[in-house]
Amino acid sequence: MDDVQLISHTIRIAGQSYPVKLTPEEKEIALIIEKELNEKINEYRIKYTVGTTQDILAMLLITYAFESKINNYQEPTIEEANARIEKLIKMISEHSNSQD
């Protein structure tokens, strides 16, 4: 396996920071995802009178899960999406626990 050089990056979602290690290619994708997620979060805040950021994130996660299943019904893509969703849930959970 090739040695892939990872770079440090901080993803900011809904005002929270999440440090990650990414390849340069992943960083470009992360910037796009970060912007898209924050735009959707702001849209959901306006569109739905939701009480907490956690509720908005849950709604957003459900939306992406449905879109993934409906639009990309291909095994590898779904597995990758599910793995990323699980990783995000873990990051959010760890971040929430560290603030307690």
C-alpha cells in the first residue's frame, strides 16, 4: 500500500469544530461538504422551527440517508455513505461527550 500523506484539517459544522486527517483530495471534498452541510443547516433552521442544533443535524442525517438510498442505489456507494454517516455520528457523539 502506498504511503499517503495526510494533512490536518478542521471541519466546522453548525459552529462546532471537528479536527480530521485527510488526503489533499479528501480536503477538497471536505470543503464542499462542509459548505453544503452548513447551508442546509441554516435552511432547516429557517424552514423548520426546530429547537436544537442536534435536532437539525438528525433531520439532515435522515435526509442524506434517504437521498443516498434513493439516488445512488449501488452497493459500494451505499456502503461508503453508511460508513461516512457512522463516522460522523461517532464524531458528534465524542464531541458531545467531551463537552459534558
